[in-house]
Amino acid sequence: MSDESKKTPSRRGATRTASLRPEGKRQVAGVSGGAPSTAKAPARTARKSPDVVKTRRNPFAAIVDYVKGVFREMSKVIWPTGREMVTYTIVVLVFLALMTALVAGVDYVANLALKFIFDV
């Protein structure tokens, strides 16, 4: 797929690259997240309450239900790609190195100041 096919027009007329992955807050289909419009909005349907989980007497069946629920929720997760994971890891390591240098620098300066003050 070429880069041109991924570009979408922005508000100011320039083009920007569209992400293939969802970003930002998710919305219910047909419901806008912006300012209310003057047009008549469709009537909202009442949302169904979540299913009530019944307590099971068999602990093994409850464990199986729990594991099934975990796998169901994990399938909804948007996992990072390999390239994103490498990028995130590098960013974390660089930040860690900078913070370590900052703390070591403050410690060194404080040590020098205390030696100067107390003539140790």
C-alpha cells in the first residue's frame, strides 16, 4: 500500500497520514462526542445492564469461567507492534538513564555541599 493511499485530508486542507490502529476515546456508533447539534438527535435506546454473574458452588467451574473471561478481555486489548515495543523500550531506557544521572548529580552536589559546610 502506498503512502498516498494512507493520507486523509485534515481540517486545514493539508494531508496527514491516517493511522491503521484506533486512537483516542471510543464512541458509541451514531453518538457524537462534540458539541450538541441543532439537528434532532435520534432517541437513545436504554442500555442493557451487564449480565449478573451467578455464584457457582463448584470452585473449579468458577475458575474456568474466570479464565475464559480473562481470555475474552485479553482479545479486546490493542497490542503494540514489534516496532512500537522497541520504540517504547528505548524511550523508557533513555528516560531511566537521564533520571539516574539526575539523582546521582544531585546526590554528588549535596555531598559536596555537606562536606563544605561541616568541613568533614
